[in-house]
Amino acid sequence: MKLRINGEERDVVPGTGLEELVAALGMAPDRVAVECNRVLVRRTEYESLVLEENDEVEVVTLVGGG
């Protein structure tokens, strides 16, 4: 199925979950913020959210500093 991830169209296996996608992108779930279809997803929902055809996902890496 096709998703738009950070502005790029990508193919993923149907039934892919958000937590699985974040891991496949090489990112740690506790170090990112994720929007799905322009709605911020709570970290507690990453495991249960199953992505659907044409979903738009934005994954942003959190960076600390001072």
C-alpha cells in the first residue's frame, strides 16, 4: 500500500503499524513525534495504530540542547 511519509510517497506492507514504521525508518519511538493525517499521535497509541492506504505520516526527530 502507498503512504506519504515526510512528503515522500512510499510503499509499505498492508497492515503495517505505526510503531513498526518508526522502527523501519531507523528511529527510536521515544525520540520522535508523529502526525498521521495532520493529527498528532500520542506515543501510547503507536503500538495500536494500523496505517491505511494513502495515510500521510510526518515523523520528526526530537533534539535536545541548550
